[in-house]
Amino acid sequence: MENKDFYTISELAGILGISRVAVFKKIKSGQIQAIKIGSIFAIPKKELESILGKTLSKEQKKVIDEGVRKTVKEYGQTLKLLGQE
């Protein structure tokens, strides 16, 4: 991939291996963040990195943190014992 600040729907579809319609639907549903410039959508490079799993969004980090807290709260003693082996 070349260095770009934004991708078009067509470019992102090619990178992800899905149709342009699928990308457009994900933009409309909020799964992919995009900026509308005139009549086209521009998807920021950061969004592509997030989609590919290179970065986590604040919401994703929050979900992971909550899961870790819940696990430690419920299984903290067991985790300590497992760590001693």
C-alpha cells in the first residue's frame, strides 16, 4: 500500500476484498468512518488501520478494559493460582 491520507470507496473495497456497495453500506451504518467531499466519500488512513486491526478505537479499548476488569473481578484468585504454576 502506498502512503495516502485518504482512500476512496473503490480503493478501500479493493484493499478489503469486498464490493463498493458493501463499503458504502458500512459507511452509512457507521461501521466505517468517512468524510463526504462533494459527492464522494473519503476514508481516512487511520480508519483503514483500525479496520485492519492495527489500531483500536476508544470504544474497542473500553470494551476490552471492561472485559478484563470483569474477568479479574470474577476469577482473580484463580488467575493468581494459575500464574504460580
